[in-house]
Amino acid sequence: MQKFPTRRISANLLVFSVALLLTIFANLNFWSDFIRAIGGLSLTRVPLLAGSFAIVLLLFYASLIPFSFRFVAKPVLIALILTASASAWFINEYGVVIDKAIIQSIFETDLHEATELLNWRLVAFIALTGGLPSLYVARAAVSFPAGARGMLQRAGIVAAALAGATLLTVLLFKTLAPTVREHRELRYLLTPTNAVQALNGYLRNRWRTSIPLQPIGYDAVRGNRWAGQERRTVTVIVVGETARAANFSLNGYARDTNPRLVREDGLINFTQVRSCGTATAVSVPCVFSAMGREQYDDSVAAHQEGLLDVLKHAGFRVHWRDNNSGCKGVCDRVEFDDVSNSSASKGHCSGDECYDLELLDGLPELIRASTKDLVIVLHQKGSHGPAYSRRYPAGFGQFGPVCESSEFESCSRGSITAAYDNTILYTDTFLAETIDLLRKTALEANVDTSMLYFSDHGESLGERNMYLHGAPYMLAPEEQSHVPMMLWMSEGFSQRFHIDRTCLQARRDQALSHDNVFHSVLGMLNVETAVLNPKLDLFNACVRS
């Protein structure tokens, strides 16, 4: 069997070769976007492109040289090559950008969701662009500069590379600076620095010194609209997954994706709602916190009580039911059910996939058995991609042809959208069934009921060649942040809390966001507390004495 070449190579040359490999082959998408950002490829722009290439190469080289020591160089170089290969795949395949939110989503997703992204083309790509170069690095016979001379040599290379990169930056600054300033998304495409920086940010948050849980809303009490009431209340908060407002026919979409909800009397559909983030790991903790998007800090939110805690302080029984990858810490102090396990299915699962109607099984019994006012959160699997066709039962494949694969390269954009639209059609049925259940329970169990639905974030379906979600918020397209939100109340619920439905309907097209949810739930349930901001409470102006 022929052995790998064993000719010795200097550590400095090996590092330079890896830096060159990363600059070229791991960043084809970066350079493609960079060329578009500078106005296209032409002879007059060749100096700018060549100089920018040299800057990136020199910075990579300067960054890697400090690791050119025996027992350190090979593991670091191999890790970077494989990371760059995987990052390049997801950037090229789905148009995503790599930032801290993406890394957080990777670490906090479940195994089932993660496997949907795995396919033979991914394996082949990483094997070819990451595995083969890594194998060469692993088998290379490397000569390392030793002693003080070696240290000086490394220091000299770093200094020279940084000096060269600085000089080129100064020479090109007039034309390069506007490009970088106006196209900030480029820094999220430069591999593997994007993944390294994102991982560093995520781990710094995770490894911060333990902070005691900060209570909020301990002063929460029920307001005067509760006086003299004997009927219990049941409020269901449905947290949708990856549903974008643009594909709801309630919002004007051409396909009839909401045939049941459009017939629901009293349903109030809010059309202009923006999410707190573009990934579940950000949006779910944010929407249940009191901070709001502008002030949101995930490390603070992880150690601070949220909406569900305030409701408990006010005497509500709070219950979270999950058909997703968990509640991201939001439900740590309330009752919790995981219905995504198909082995315990009550009839709404197929293989290892449980459909969202599973969330409703046993709900009437839970409501009847409770002696306290209830707030129930239902966390959908919704429209989570890329395997959209697995999010709904066969009977909901109304739009087609559909993409049956998670490899979007093998599907047309139309078939991807059709599969996604079928998930919205199924969500339509799920929400309508939830309303029917609450309407029926209101009569049978003598309770006043309501439902609030909103999605955690939206989704890209090929616009600007972007797919999925998770783009940095300041760069995210509207499709990833414009989300559906709607409200339904039983007649008894709106009457007991003196809520003017006509007033709420008049606000349906106002600009709203996830920032309104925390305060509006408290306002809707007439919970009085110092953390309630009336300006963000949708119901504040619509309560009649």
C-alpha cells in the first residue's frame, strides 16, 4: 500500500499553506459577496481585490503562526480546517451567516433536529475540502524551529505579516472602508474567523461566574377586575416555530394557508409584528423577559425571572408543554411536559416525528383537574426546517410539488416554498383546534378562556439566496423577523376583563413586536406589578370600566 508523502515541511510553510487554503477554498462565498460589494469584477478593481486577498491571507498567517509548536500545530490546524469546511457548507448551501446565535442554536438544539441537516453531500463536501487537507496535515513530517531562535523567527513573521496587512489597509483604505462599513455581513462570512469568534462569545457567556437568580414582579397581584369572579380562567400561549407572517393568507398571501382561522369569529390578527431575534435560542428567552429587544442580554436573562415567574407570583398555575427542543430556560421553574417523545404518543406521531396536535391531547383533562387559574404554554415544532415536509401529516400536503429533502440544492425554490406552506396550513389547523378546544372547555368546565399565538422568528425561503434563519438581527431580511401574532378570547373572558374587541381590532395593523408580549399578557390578565409597562400593554387602552 502506497504511503502518504513523508518529505519534511517546515512548520512556517505548513501554516502558510493552511492559511492560503482557508483564504481561497474555505471562503469562495465570501469572495463572491465581496466582489459584488465592490461593484463587480473589472480591471480597475483588480488592485482592490488582490490587496484585500493579501490582507486576509496575511492576517490568517499572523494568527496561526503562534500555534506553530510541536503537539499544538497539527490539532489546531486540523480543527480550523474542519470548522472552515463545515461553515463553508452551511454558508454556501443555505445562505446563513455564522454568529453567536447560530452557535447557540447548534449547542442547544436536540439531536433529532441536528440530524435533519446531515446528508451525504455534506459528508462528501467535508471529507473532500476538510478531511483530505486534514489528513495531509496529520501525516506531514514537520520541522519546527526550536529554542530562542525559533521564538524570534515566529515573532518576526507575525510582525512582518501584520505590518504588511496594515500597509495594504492604509493604501486601500479610501476604497475598502466604505465597502466594509456598508456591508457588515461580510465579517460573518469570513471563515473560520466567524465560527471562532461566535464560539468564543457563546462560551464566555456560558462560563461566566454563577449569578444568583434575580427575582422580578414579586409584588404582582390581581387587579380589581378579578373582584367577585367565581369562574376560573385558562389562557393558552402558543409559541410558534419558524412561521413567517408573509405566508399567512390572513396577511394577504396568495395561497389559502389559513382556511380555518379566517372563519374564526372574534379572532384578532396582528399584521405588523417583529420578533426579538432570528433564532429560537434568542427569541424565546427574550419574548418572555421584561427587557425588550434593545436591552436584551442573554446572560442576564438566564439569571433573571420572566413572565411565567411573575404569573406564578400572582397566583396562577403555569404549565409548559413542549414539542420542540426545550424552552431555553424559560420554563425551568414551572410545570413541564415534553410531548415530542413518540413512544408516549396518543396518535399524532409518525416514526420519530410528533406533530403539533399532540400538544392538545390531555389538555381538557388538565384544565378540568386544576383548581387554580391556568396559563398553559404550547411550544410548537411548527415550520422548523430544513425538513419542512416532515412537519405535517400526509393529509396536509395540499400545495405541491414539495421538496422532500433537507438538501435544498436538489430542490426547486417553488417546491421548498410549497413544503413550507403546508406547514403553515397545518399550523392553521392546530390553532383552530386549540380555539375549538377552549371554546368547548369554556362551556363544559365553566371557565373563561383565551389564546395568544405568536411565532418565535420567521424564515428565509430563497430571497437574496438565503434560506432558514439565524441571520444577525441588524442584517436579517424582513422574512426572518416579520412574524404572525393573533388573539382569541371567549365571550366570558373579554367581558370579565372589560376588554373592548373593537378597540383591539383597530390596532391590528399597528407596528408591534415581541416587546409587547410580556406586558400585554399581564395587562390582559389584569395583573398589577411595578414591572408592567402600560405603554407596551396592548390592552391598556382597550379596557372599558
